[in-house]
Amino acid sequence: MNESIFDKLDFGVLQPLLDDDDITDISYSNHGQVWVRSLTYGSKRVEVDGLNDTFMEKLAFQCSNVMGTTFNNAKPFLDAESAELRLNFVHESIATNGIAAVIRKTPAKIRLSKEKLLAEDYFTANIHDILIKCVEGHCNIIVCGETGSGKTEFVKYLASHTKENEKIITIEDTLELHLDKIFPHRDIVAMKTNNVASYSDVLVTCMRQNPKWILLSEVRSAEAVTAVRNSISSGHNILSTIHADKASSIPYRLYSLLETDIDVDQFLTTIYRYIQLGVHIKAYYSKEYGKFHREVDEVVEFYVDENNKPISHILYQKTFGKKPVQNMPSKNLLTYLENQNIDISNLVTNSDSMENLDNELKQVEITSNNINPNISQQNSFINTNVLNQTSSQEEISLPKIPFPNEVL
């Protein structure tokens, strides 16, 4: 559905909400109840005079008419999207408390800048510069967090720091990135999956287009996980997002989405070998700032050591109520970047240390062992022997988690 078709729709009393740049999502339900998601205040309820089921049904019928489809008991779901809007309607025959609708705004612009990120205490200037250097050095990066945390916006910001002469292909099932419109002068191809062209089909064609970067808007299916694995193992660079509760759990979250009985060790080794960084973004209402606050609270490096063992190495971590702590990058990351002619020696010093965090982890481990002295190290989250033998400058190897059925 293109913009000219959307121009024919009468959004009426919803137009002020659509014109407000601070609002990203509008949700209608329960015979006139309206909730919006705001960049400043998070989710909040608003009152809109004249907005009721009759108006929303009329808007849904307008959409269905210009799309050449129907919206009724027989076809109770309706999806429509343009360059900057995505609409979803659920008929009252399914939504028993009245027609339900969600309008999501996906503007073709980069909302973030370094100045804005630092002014809003998103993270430290040092870890910002390291992440940008990692993009310039062609690191594969996956950003995780909850719905509405700003994962896609951050990926767009990272993508804006790729080199001008590097071809980008975006693969999405719903249009959100819009990099082809943001950077019309660049070699960017926007691909959209549908009922005819699956992730696998699009990826095969994508490879033949010879991109430097492949951007997946979100990894949320087994097919998308396969697309990620095939992309990185074939030498292409990726930026993508996923739902996970922390950056260090990204490889296991990827595995949990698979629907096949692939060997867990083999899969994780591939992910740890080819995904360099995981980033977790947290979003919450902050009393300190008096508004909805987003921040990067964890950056984790992934790699496989000389013994072919997957390693998670925390580069940056911010715990609630405490100052952020930063660790030295591993030799693996430094070597990888050096091979790409990227030097970050001016951004890291021997004073960068996770000593405070290490001490906290040791205290947790001591407390756990005091509670149950017979607990085995295999079942401990962190191996005490490894931790005690490891300085604050070295990596902590996490034991493999024995599942595939657990969803992190």
C-alpha cells in the first residue's frame, strides 16, 4: 500500500496524534479507549473526542476498499502499510469488546544522534565511539531488548555509520528501516518478504545482489535465524534485532527459535564465531529524569577461543542505580578490527576495568555456596575456579546452558 493511497484516507480526529512526532504508536480498543506510546512518557492513556467504534470501522472500511479487499466476519483481520505508517485492524467478531486497531508510525528518518544519545544518558561517550568503530570495522551486531525499547531506531543509527560506498540490503516482513529513503543517494535495496517470497527466497536473491551489509529488521522466526546464520557464515555483515532479556543470552535466544534438532554445540559455535557483539537496550519510566528513559545497559562480545570454546565477554554494563563499568576488549576483537584497519587503542586504556563487577560476581558465588555448599560448579552460572583465576582484564567463560526448550 503506497503513500498516495494513504492520502485518500480520512484520519479525522486521529490526525493530531499522527502529526505529533513524540508519539510512535496509537492503540484503540474497548469501545473508545485510546493508548499511545510516547518517546517521552512511554505508554499512557489519552482522551480523543469523537473517536468511537463507528469511526474506526469507517477507517477500516476505507483501507479495505482502497486495497481491494474486505473487512468482515469472513475476513476479520486487516493489515495495511505505507512508507511511514502501519495499520492493523481486528474485527469485532474476533475482538469481542469491540473493534481493535493499532497504528504504528515508522518515519523515514534517523531520530538518534550522538549529541542526543549522550545528552539523554543513553550510554557513555567511550562505549558509543567503540560501537561506531565496530560498525566501521564490519562487526556483526545484534541489538536486543523489549518491545518499544528502541531496538530498530538504534540499528538505524548504527547503519548510518556504514561507509557510503558499501551496498546495503534490508530484509523485512514489515517496513520499518526505510534506509533507502533516508539515504536515497546510496546503493541500498529494500526487500520485503510476503506469502510468495519467504526469508529463504529473499536471502538467496540477496546474496546474488552482492551486498556488504544485510539488515534484518527483527529475528523472530526459525527462518530468520537461518537467514542470519547463512548471511554471517557466507562473509556478509549483518545488523539486526531480537527479543532477549540480556545481550549475553542472544546466542541461546537464536537457538530457541529454531524448529529443528540441529546440534546445539555446532550452532552456538557458529554464532559465537561470527557474531562479534550483542547490545541490550532497556526502557523504563525514570523518576530521576521525569520521563520515559532508554539506555544501553549491556554490551557483550562473542568469540570462540583457541580451544573452540564459546566465550561471552562483557565490554560494558550499567546496573540500575550504579555507575556504568567497562572492560577491556579481548584480543580477538582488537585483532578483528586491526584486520579491518580500525584502531581503537585511543578508546581503551588499562584503567578500563570490570573489577567492581567481578567483586560483585564473586560475592554472589560465595553467598550461593554458603547457602548450598554441595552445589556443583557445572550448575553454577559462573565457574568459581575460572573467576578466581581470571583478572579483571580477562574473559569469563560461561558454561553451556542445557536446553533447547527453554526460552530466555
